[in-house]
Amino acid sequence: MSHLEDVIARVDAAITESVITHMNELLIALSEDTELTREDRYAQQQRLRNAIAHHGKQYKEDQDARHDSLTKGGVIL
């Protein structure tokens, strides 16, 4: 397995796991990876950034839906 294939597998696993901390750690590690070309590194970092952005948006939507559900007909006590 080439280094790029290994990195792609690690990015896939981090995205599947959907833990922001792990995705951020991998972003930092990729920034310092001299074995990848600039384009390959950028492509994998973009995948992580998109997953992080989507996760944040999904979290906000879930929180809003939960709040709406809890406050139907009144306020949270």
C-alpha cells in the first residue's frame, strides 16, 4: 500500500468515525506530511474540512430540532 493510499484510508476512517478531535489531529498531521504532494495533501485536507463543516451544521440542526421538540407548547423548565 502506498503512502497516499494509507493516508486516504486514515481520512476515510476519521470521516466515518465522525469525531472532530480526530479529524483536526489528522489535519495537523497532514500539514506536516512531506511524503505527499501539495495537491494530494490539499485534497485530503479538504475532505476533512468538508466533513468537519458538515458535522458542525448537522450538530446545530440536531440541537435546534431538539430544542423545538422540548419547547412545543411551552418553555423548558
